[in-house]
Amino acid sequence: MLTQVQASVRSQIPPEAIRGEGEFLRAFGFLPDDFDYEAGVYRLIRSQLAGYYDPEVQVMFLMDDLSKDDQETTLAHELVHALQDQHYQLGPKLAFEPDGNDRQAAIQGLAEGDATSAMLDYLLAPGRRTVDVPEDRLRAQIVATTASAPELAQFPYVLRASLVAPYIDGVLFIQRLRLRGGWKAVDAVWNELPSTTEQILHLDKLDAREPAEIVPVPSHRALPGNWEPIHTDVYGEQGLRISFEDWMAPDTAASAARGWGGDRAVVLHHGDATGALQSAAAWHLRFDPGPTAASVDAEAVEAFNAIVSGWGVRPRGGACRAEPSGRYVAVVRDGRDVALVAGPAHGAAQARDGRPPTCSLELQWAAEVAAQR
């Protein structure tokens, strides 16, 4: 089954996109520097895999050693995916697009939330429905069944959280839709898809169909040498919240990410004189404007303060965090824009004058990115 999953992924997602994603996560310290991202993701999937529906071949796969209860639970979930494909052509909706991480995560949240909500209806006692369960209890129940497996502890936090986010955020999204208009409200969203994870996290954003602000690919003039972009993407409010959770408490991360308005990330490569390949990354975040001129930057200020507090540093125009890899990660705010950059590993990049490296280059680069409009 895992071989089938790998074949499906590799037929749809360019290998350079998978490599770029891994480099982005390693650059900011979300993964250990020696962590093999692609292999790690497949190990994580394998640890949780009971069955899945593949819209490319229109076949549902089920592990043959499941208990009777697990078989029924898995079937109740995966058959909903088959129905989604039958009615709404699931495959094309989940197809890879450049800079499409956030859009794809939103549709995945819709798909997994829909299937999980229907599955829970099936599992509940006769006469009860998922919408009868209070949201805090529903969240706790989903966390208990998806995020508490002991084998998950061996994986970095960001991978674990990314695995379960479509189920937790998705089922809460479907819960709110069903409470408002039943399954017809869910069907309506399938007919007019959410374009950002912000829209599945906040129904008012969905109702307004609030689009993401277009953020330019981060520039890199501050970096000495000839650097080439090898990967770009948009990670959205859900991706931002999960990343923040690696630096701060979940409630703080959710509040800090809530003002997300748009983002763009880039991974860069540079070959030095020795032939060694250096990498660096930048993440340009733009936050929604506050309701008044006096508070126009309030959302960005909250996010910036949460980051530096999570790092345990005092900001002086910007702030830096040293990573075990030898990199500095820096953050700078400029109005509604916040820039996070992960510079090249020191030693090869900044030991030119014999003095210990500082994060001045990273702060300069972050200021450059944050000033882009």
C-alpha cells in the first residue's frame, strides 16, 4: 500500500517541489539538518496507514490485517472520499500547482473533514450525530484518535501537526457548516471551493470569500554572491500556525497566525568557490490591516512579538535566533509585513574577516524582504 502511495505522489508532485519543501523546513529549524524529509514523510504515513482512496485510479485500498472495528471505521471514511470523487472529481481538485500549498491544504481539509464527520456519524450511537458533540469535545476526540499514537513521537513536531491538521481543522470546519445548514451547506462548499486555509479556519472569511493578498517572491539582494531561487510556495494561515507552534504555545500560535493576509516563501541555492552548495530561505508574511489607522499594524505587531517572545530574545529593530545547524534565523517587521529569513550556515559564508559571525547579514536581508510591496 505504501508503494502505491509513493507511486501516486511521485506521479503528481515534481521531485524538486518535495526537495524544496524539505530544505525550507530544515532551514528554519523545523526539521533537524540531517533529516531526510521525503523518507520521513513516508515513514510517518506508513505508521498511520489503514486505507486510502486513490482518485487517479479510482480504487480504494484497505489493509487486510485490520480488526473488524477498524475495517468498518476505515471503510466509513474512505467510501466518503470515493463519493466525493464521484460527485465532485476529487483528483483534479487536489492536483499539484506551483505555489499552491495553501490552496491544496484548504481542499484537503474540506475532504478529510467531510469524511471524518460522516465517519463519526456512523460510529456514534443510533440517533446521535457529530453536530451534537460540543466543539471542544469533538476536537479532543479527534486529537485523541489521530495525534496520540505513541509511534508519532519519533517524528518532528511540524510533520506530526501537518499530518493531523486536515482532520482536526477539517472536521471543525464541517461541524460549523453542518450546524448552520446541514449537509447542503457542505455540498455548497464543494461547489464553490475554499481558496485558502484561512477560509476553512474562519467561516466569516469563507462567507466573504476573502482572497489572499499577493505577496512577491522574497528578494535576496542582501546576500553576497550569485543566489538562485529553487523553490517557492505559499503556506497560508494553517501552515503559519503549525510553524509558530514549534516556537510557542498552541493558543499563542493560533492568535498570532489569525491575522494572516498572505505569504510567499523561497529557498535559494549558491555554489561557493569550493564547489560546496549553500542554501538559504526567506518567508515574507503579510497581515491583515487593523480596523483603524492607529491599529493598522496591530496583527503584524502581535505576530512579531509572539515570535521574539517564543525565541526568548529582545528585539532591537529585529531579532535573531541561532540554530544548531550553524544558521541564524532573523525576523523583522515593517508595517503590516513580517519577514523571517534563514541565512546560510556560518563558517562557509561569513568567516571572511576571521571574527565570529553575527546575524547582521540576516537582519539586513530580513529588512529588505519586509520592505517589499
